[in-house]
Amino acid sequence: MFRSLRKGPVTNSSSTHSLIMHSSEEFATMHDAQYLDTWGDPQQNYVLRSPEQKMRWLAGADRWRLQAVTATEARKVEAMMRDCGLEHDLQHYLDEASDIRLLSSSTISGMGLQDIDLHLVLGIILDPNFVIYGYYDNNPCFAAVAKDSGVFTLTSVFRARQDGEAVILYDQRTGNKLRWSRQPYEKSSTPELVDVKVTDFCGFGCEFCYMGSTKKGKHAPIRRIEKVFRELAGMGVFELAIGGGEPAHHPRFADIIALATKHGINFNFTAYGIDWIKKPEVIAALKERSSKRLMTGVGISVHKEDDLTKILRAQEELKDVGLNSYSLKLMAQTVVGATPYSVSRGLLEACIGCDIPLLLLGFKTTGRGADFVRSPEKLDEIRDLLERAKEGATTPDEYGSKPQFTLSVDTCFVDAYSDLLEEFGIPEQLWASPEGAFSMYVDAVEDMVAPSSYCDASLRQPRGDIAAQFREFTPIVRSLPVRGEEPKDVPLYEGDEARMKGTAADGSEWDISVETVLEHMVAGEDPKFPFKRPITRQRLEDYLGDHSLEIDGWELVRILPPSPAGIIFNNEEL
């Protein structure tokens, strides 16, 4: 079965998961109406769904010759066809049932599947969720399929990788990627995506930057970056998510792009500014990628509706220098919780109106994010954002055309709101990819590696044999955080007189000022303290994960959500 699907490029360090929202019934009806029971005429349309239809297409299209590597492989293919009820037609599809293989000189529309075991290739094609659409390019059906955000396609420029009994297909032209396996496939032997930090320099100073980058940040040496890219290419890595800092402000940014092109790895990066468009050497490097039919994805950070003007301006300027959306895809990305809900909703509306793809990033409590007072993330408000995004992605315009707007989320968002994604009926295959399972992080500035860019510092280690280090990583699976009317990151107090109250199990009253808690924390001279005010439940919980506090003869062990009074003192809930 299909274990994972992602549409479009990755533009962020914490991976990207495309949320394909459409009415599957409406979609199926629209295309079934075009079905014809013949495909001899290239101007005719057809939809092939059944195993028999798809096998007839494979045989009749003369794209494949099924011949042979081993008898074992032959038996696997025969068993698969019998499972599909095609045993009586084996002789029509195979040159010799005992001698089966996919010739290296014969591929489907140029698709490089010759290195994949034939029984796995056929497994993908015969999968009930794999549908073949055929249509003449100038036919209305072509436009309908091309514009529908619910259609997952692979062009003729894609790479395939077999990992045991799993197959990964990655389209270098579109950034689309899928994983297929009959058995559960929870971790790859080598990463598909690697997040590479090339600089810690950034002059924009976002208050919630989870990397804590500043103008004093260092750049990674180009030789180290080249060595990392070479090793990743040797591991078969499909794509890079280049981060920082502000990656485009690395003095050798154009050379970094060229290195990725040289090694055949798809290159994506995040940016706050768009000044890189004015640099001829950067544009030349991006054009070189385009000439090789390699997609480049760029995530532009935006905090409010007015920030979209820089993306619109960037689109025009890139078009003027010969780079269109087929070779370089721009996406808006914003951090949920960094701004009030009303600002996030306004930004979403603007993206829908301008047909700009939007990536929602979960709030990360590292770097400056640890001391940033985030806006409350109420469940109903997040639900409203997803509902509006679904409307924006599925409602045709006045001419009946499907919108180009799409919504994606990062892994940090998935960790917090996977139950909402399930509520919206979004298949788990679109978002269930924990950090460290199929991706990893390389900090080329400090020469470190980790499962992700925002994991616990204890999981970081000096770079060595990257492939071996990845195999040792345990996928990071996080539980849902406390959410709702009182998220755990709202301030526990609004002033010096605020108090935390509760009742002990023996009926005695407990009443203590938050200032007293702070005093005990500071007195402990822990390197994490003193905290900047206001203290939040998140910071207090982070501290109590490794410590306990003795206050007025009681030992503060941990805080229980959702109420500030939900405290464990001496292992008794108050």
C-alpha cells in the first residue's frame, strides 16, 4: 500500500506534509465521465482502475517487455497476478512466465524503474489506489487533471529507490514523493531528506526564531558543505532543505546551489528576504538547475498579510529573469502561535486570494522561541484555519477552474494537531513521517548531526559517518500537547501578586505566589535561569522535567494541565 504521499517540494527544516483537500467522490465522477473502453486513439480519454485494465495497458502500450532475472522473481510476479485474478491471462502479458524482468533499456515514459524489482513495480501499478489517466494534451480533461490539487502525478523526471521491500519514487521536477510497501515501513535505511544548516547569520531578528540566529552568527565553510553534499549524494538522498540563519546571506550561496546541482540533489531553502533575486550569480545557479529539470522550492517567511507583497514581487522579478513556477516554486510560511489568530486568518485569506501556497509551521520552543510569549492557540481557531483552507483549496473560481492554493504543514504542527487532521479526514499517509525516520539534520556550522533541527540538545552529536549515524537515530514521536481555552504556554501570572492555589489530598489549602516559585528557581542558580518574565507553563514544565523544587516544605514535582492549580506537590495532586 501507499505509506506516504507528499505533493510539492520541502521548503522547511522540520519537513513538509502536503494536505490534499478535495471531494474524492466529485473527483472520481468527473473523470469517470471521460472513460472510454479503448485507448488506441491518442485523442481519446481513459481511466484505468482495475488490475486487468492496467495490465492490458502495460502490454498494449509496448512500453515494457516482461522478461527475466530469476525464477524467484518470476514466481513472485505470477503469484501477484494470480492474486489479482489474472492467472488466465499470464501468457498475454509475459514473454515467458519463467523468465521475467524489466529491461534497462525499456522504461515507462523515461521513468527510471529499471533498478527496482519487477514484483514491486507491478505491486505499485496494480495497487487499487494507483489510477492511470490517459488524455490528449489539448483535451479539457488534461487541464482538469493538471489543475486539480487532489491529483498526485509523477513526471518523466523522477528517481526511484528500493529499500528492502519498499519503493520510494521522487519526482525531481515537481518535488512529489511517494513511498509504497506491502509491509509497515517505519524507517528508511538512508534518509530521503536532509535539513542542512549552512549559516547561523541573520540580520532580521525575529523574536521567536527557534535557531536564535543573529548578525554575529557564523557561516559554514564551503569545503565542509561540499563534503556533506558529496556524502549525502552517495547515500541516495533525494532532497535538501537548506536553512539557517538566512541561507541566502551566506557569501558562497550561489556555490552552495551549484554543489547541489552537481550532485543531482534537489535544492530547497528558506528565506525571509528576497534580495537574493538581485544577485546575478544566484540567478545563474538557479537557471542551471532549471536547465537540468531540477525543481527548487523556496519558503518565504511571512508574519502578516502585508508580507505577501514580497512574494508577489518576487514572482514578477523571477519571471523577468526567466524563472517561472515550473522551475522555482515559492511558498509562504508562517509560524502558528507567533501572531494572534486574527493575523493568521488574514494571512490565510490573502494566500487563498492570491493563489499562494501556504505552509503552517508549529511553534518551536528552542532558541529565542523559549522566551517568546506566544499567542494562545485555541483548538477551535486552528480548526477554523483548516476549514477555511479546505474551502480555499476546493472551491472553483467563477470560470469553474480549480484553485492553485494549497496548504502544507510541518512535522511540529502535525505533532500538535494530528487529531484535527484526522477529524478533517486527511489520510495519515499525507502527514505521518516523524523526524529521524526518513529525514535528519546536519548543522554544517557547528559540524553536528541530529534527528531534527529542534530536538533535545542531548540528541546532537559530532558529524561522523552520516549514514551510520542516521541508522542509529530513533524516530521522534511526540504526544499531543495540552491545547484549548488555556494552552500551556499562556502566562501563569500577569503581575507580582498573582497566586497559584489548590487543595491537598488531606483537605489543607495551598496558596503560593508565583514570585515565590521564581525566587526558588533563581536561588538554585540553574544555568537555565533566571527566566524572563512572564514565566509560562511550558518553561516551568521544561524545567521540572529534570528538577524538583522545594517550596515552603513542599516538593514541587510537576505541573498537570490544564489549570495553573494543577500541581503535583509531594506526589499529591493539588
